[in-house]
Amino acid sequence: DALQIQLDYVTKPYRDSQLSTWLYGKGSGVLRKQGIARIVSAPGTEPHASYLQRNGFVKVGDRYERTLPH
């Protein structure tokens, strides 16, 4: 029931495309239909951990998780 993100990087021209806004909002239904209830990511660096926290992820052990809305 989890989607593991292996790589979380966007090149400069696409950084403001608001993909995360869609993914964690309206687009979450696409993942929910596939049985995915949460997104999981292991931070590689402190800036990445901060980014995940700013985007609603919660630290669970050595990774961060975000539950998708219904």
C-alpha cells in the first residue's frame, strides 16, 4: 500500500510545475485506485529531509511517509 520514491529531483525549468500539489491533492485518487495509501521516501541529505517535512511527510524510523488524502 506504499509507493517508494527512489529519486526526488526536478530540473530547474520544471521546479515550479506544482506536481507535488497535484500528487498530494487531486491526483492522489489515481494512486488510491491502485491501492496506494501512502508515499515513502528515505532522505539522502538534511536539505531533502527538510523538503519532505515541508511537504507534509512525517518521520517514521529512518524514512519519511505521507498518507494520501481520500
